[in-house]
Amino acid sequence: MSFTLANFQVGNIIAGKIIKLEPTGVVVDFNKDKLAFVRLIELSFAEIQTQKKPCN
């Protein structure tokens, strides 16, 4: 899969695995060599207090 903006539309669901936590976001592995940084504000509508807080 080629990862360019032309391949995506609003509402698409893309599978990935979080491989690294950063203070301001996470690094996501979408396909072995396709990595992306996702800011915390983009992960949830609810406020994220800390990386160590478990999700319910």
C-alpha cells in the first residue's frame, strides 16, 4: 500500500501498531516500514492525562 494522502478519505479506518510512546504522541507502524507520528490530541476526544494511565 502506498501511503499518500490521495489514498485516504475522511472516515477510513487504518490498522496499525503503536511501537513507541512520546510525551506529545505515539509512533505507529502501519506496515513494517511505514511509520507515522500521531499527536495525542488526534488519538482521543477525551483528555489523555498520562501515557501510563490504563485505557478503559
